[in-house]
Amino acid sequence: MTLALLVWAICGTATAGYYLTQYTTYRDEYSNLLSDLNTLSSTMGNVSDTMNSISLRVNILVSYGNGTRVWFNNTALSIGSTAFTAVLAVADVKYTDYGGTQGILVTSINGLADDSAAHGWFYWYRDTGNSTWVCPNYPCSQYILHRGDTIAFSYESYNPWPTSPS
């Protein structure tokens, strides 16, 4: 009986020592991780400023012509992005590239393809100065985005000519 009690005491002491060592190791790792997190948090202001200087945020509307309108607000894009690269970032897009000044013609967004006879995809930008939608007379691949821009890709009939995104 004494031998059993002695074995139990030794095993208990070894187990307690093992768990105390594990506790100490994980506590130290947690403290180091918390310190690293605090250091990173204190420098995030600088990282955030850097990211803002090389990126822009825009609002993108995809209007499917049947009343379905999907907004992608505050979409982050790189400086120099175009209306075309913006819609590529938020949707599955098919297009024809005519090159040069003719640029890119969007032919399908998320599976809704133009039928070329009566409907097609138009792009617009929001003129904040007079709160109107503008349909440029140049391709979406040539419209350079600015911070805070709002653009739309709208599936519309050619006849009558659309007056704004529906």
C-alpha cells in the first residue's frame, strides 16, 4: 500500500510539473503575441495612409434592366483603374476588345448577354456636380476612375436610347 501511494505521489507530481511547464510556455507565447499585436496596431495608421495613397474606393451599380440592381459600394481598386477594370472586379464579364480608341465593349455581365439587336450593356458615371448620370461617348476601358466615383453598368434597350441607369 505504501508503495502504491509513493507511485501515485510521484506520478501526480510529474503530471503537475508537466502542466505547470506547459502553462508557463503558453502564457509567455500569449504575452509575446499580444506585444506584437500592440506594436502592429500602433503602426497601422502609417500602413493605412500608405494603402490610401495607392488605392481608391468607388461605388459600382450593375442594373440588369428588369428592376434588379446590385450595388458594390466602397469597392477598393488600384490607382489608374478604369470603369472596365472596376466591373471586372465585381462581376463575371464577357467583352470584345476592338483595340485602340474603339476600346472594349462589354457584351455580358454575370451571364446576361446583349442580343445585339435591341439591348446592350451601357456604362455611366455619376456627375456629382449636378447629380446626374452621364453616358460617355468613349469606351469603359478609357474612363479613368477617381476616388469616390460612382459608376453603373446597365442593360438597356437601344430603342429608345437610354437616359439613365434603370
